[in-house]
Amino acid sequence: MIAVLHCAPRVRSAIGARIRDLTDTRDRGSAVVEFLGVSLLLLVPALYLVLTLSRVQAASFAAEGAAREAGRIVAQAQSLEEATVGAEAAVELAFGDQGFDVDGADLLRAECSAEPCLTPGAQVLVEVATEVPLPLVPSFLTDAVPAHVPVSASHLVVVPEFREAP
């Protein structure tokens, strides 16, 4: 501090101006506002991404479980009617557990490698497919841009060899 007092008046005034700039309180609080603004700009898209990915993952999990369980029901059923009713119920239950309200008949498709379908040793391919709507997308935008994510799963089962043919 003693060296500052003995220096030239211009230097003293420059140092004094710098100290005044550092202690100026007019900008106090602007960092909080800037932080909140930047946080919202980053937080809202990140939150939307998490929400969207969680819905797509839930549908994917439901489709995979529905295909697996529907295949097991078809392979164990005694008749094609029993297989159809049970498989559709399994699809509705799997999607209902994940928060989706669906019709099992609309999502389920099965192909048999033999005729009749439940012949011992026949292979049955069960496919479950749906489209997951993107959350919070307004209806006017869904008319112009696809706002659905397709989700599908398949499962191949073999009808047990040691059973009676239908």
C-alpha cells in the first residue's frame, strides 16, 4: 500500500478505478438470473428427452414381454380359439402393466409353420407391434410430422412334440 501512495497520480487513479469496478454492486444478483436462464434452457429439453425415452422403453419392455408370453400361451393351448383369447389377454396385460391401454387383437400377429397351427413340433412366430406417441406433442404438429415411435418384438416358439394333435 505504501508503494501505491508514492506512485504517479495516473497510476493511483487507475488502481482506484479498478478497485471501484471490483466493488461495484450494480451487477449483484445477475449471476443467479443467468444461472436460472441457462438451467431452464438445458433442463427442459433434458427432461423431455428422459420422459420420451422412458415411454419408448416401457413400450419396448411391454412388447417383448407380451410376445414371449403370447408365444408360450399359444404353444400350450389346446385349441386355436383358446390360444387366440389367451394371447390377446397376455398382450393387454403386458401393456397395461406399463401404463398403455391397448387392444390385444390389434397388436398381435402369429404365423404358424404347419397346418393346422398347433401341430406337435410346429413353429409359431408371434409378433407384437405398436407405435408410441411422443408425449406433449400438439395435435396440429402430429398432422404434419410423424410423432410416433414404432416398437415391435417377436418370439419364436415350438409346439411341444409330445402332445395330441388338435
